[in-house]
Amino acid sequence: MSILRKITSSSMFPPLLVLALILLFNVIIQPAFLSIEVRDGVLRGGLINILNRSVPVMLLSIGMTLVIATGGVDLSVGSVLAISSAVAISLIRGNDTLPASETAMVLGLVVILTMVVGIICGLWNGVLVAKIGMPPVVATLIFMVAGRGLTQNITRERNLTTGHMPFSEIANGFTLGIPNQIWIALMIFLLFWFFTRKTAFGLFIESVGANRSAAKYAGIKSSRILIVIYALSGLCASIAGILSASNVRVIEPMNTGRDMELDAILAVVLGGTNMKGGKFNLGGSCVGAIILMALTQTMFFYGVPVEFSLTIKALVIVVIILIQSPTTKNFITSLFKKAKKQEVSSK
């Protein structure tokens, strides 16, 4: 009973349970839903597709988790993703006189410059929030709108494409039989997990989110923490933008990354991070992103019309959040306590 109580009290238990139930439902109805096979030396199948397609939202949710942990929110990540995609393809195309298979700049430099652009976008939001004192919703909403205009200026209000295959291999290639996107997401997660759980940085973030005034009196430079956090959110969005552009090899100024900020926020909430700030769960946010993709794949698999799938998805998410609510958790805890008392009394 004590082992079961420890498992259920873990912050990772609710999102993992929800994900397991969704996958179990699909496996019962269609056993081949999660089939995995080795084809041409690489892993392919339903579970690999879910993991692979959840990577962009997963990356956005990692940055969003830190922002929400400070008591803020970043509504601009979808626009930053679009800007990064536009910058990456524009740098590859150069002056548009090169063959589609060539690049005007070394690919590694394209990736680095694109990530720098994402960091700059995040720094802008961080300065508005930390130094100017704008509410995070307002500051990031401004860049959410302005970012779309900036993307149109970069692309000259047209869709840009690239046929550069090495760039496409960033997202579409495989390493050790596993899609590169999954490796990249794992690397980013481990990097952020290390700096937030194995250094004092994570405690600083939670302190700022829990009580900014108390953090200030404790000697924590709240403004610096906020600026760094928004910069990291921009970095995550830029990496997601690179993968998005690499995957489809096209940037649509008004559609690329559209509404993805909402998916990122939902993933963070599903992962168990409190929107009020304080403690956060990076692993839970990643699982939340997988839950969203599993739901989407389920709707697609069963041919649910788009006009109904969004409604069903919203209802499922509401149920999941209710399950994760403190009231539900307290109810489950009380059941365990009653069971333990009955066990003791019977002895």
C-alpha cells in the first residue's frame, strides 16, 4: 500500500496514467495502433509516429514550462517558430539564384544564426516583462502579432521552399534507426533537466514564480532570471522552427506555427505545472505534448471529422485536467487513508 501511495503521489503519475489509458484504448480497439517494426534499418510504426510528430510541441512546452513556472506565459512562441523557419530557409536560399540543392551559407551557421534570432526574440519579451514591467500576457501578445508581420517581411509575403536535402535530413533523417527529431528533443530535455534540477537555477525559477518579492529579499535577481527564461523559451521555439522548416521544407508566413502556443500551454497544464507559478515538471510537459498528439492521432485514425475532433479533444482535455485537480487528488488520498485505517483495525 505504501509503495502504491508513493507511485500515485508522484508528479509524473497523472500524465503517464492518462497517456497509458489513451494508448490502451487504441490498442484494445485496434491492436496495430502502436505497432513498431524495423523497415530498411529504421524503426517505423504508430508509436514512433506519435513521438516524432509531438516533438515541435514538446520543444515549445519545455520553454513554456519555465515561463509558466515564473508566473508568466509566452503567447509568442508560435510566431517565433515561424520567424525562425523563415530565417532558416531564407539563409539557405540566399539571393534565390542558387540551385535548390545548394545553400548560400554553411548549414551549421544557418542553424546557429537561426537559434540566435530565437534568443533575441525571447530577450525582447523578457526585457518588456522584467525591465519595463509589462504583464507577460500583454508583452508576448504584442510580439505574437508583430512576429507574424516580421515573418511576412522576411519572406516578402510569399511562401518559401527549399530543396536542400542536408537541411531536410535534420528532421527527416534517422540515427541508430530512430528519427533525428526524437534524439534532438531528448537532448534538449536532458540539457534543460540538468540545469534546472542539478543546479540552483531551478530553485531560482521556482522562487521567482512562488513569491517574487521574497525571492528579491533572498538576493535572487528576479529580473535577470525572467530575461534568461524568456530567452530560453525563444531558443526552444527557434529549434522547433528549424525542425518544422526541415520537415516540410516550406514556410507559410500566416500558417506556420499557428496556434501552437496554445498546444504548448495545454501540454504544460496536462503535465501538472501550476499556471500560478512555482514548482514545475519538465517531464510532465513532454508527456503532455505526447498526450495531445496521441489524441490527434486517435481522431485521425478513426476518421473523426475535423469539426467534431476539436470538440472531442477539448472535452477529453477538460476531463484530464479535472482528474489532475487538487480536489481529485485529495479524494484519492483520502481513499487510501480509509483503506489503511480499515486494514489496521482489522488486525
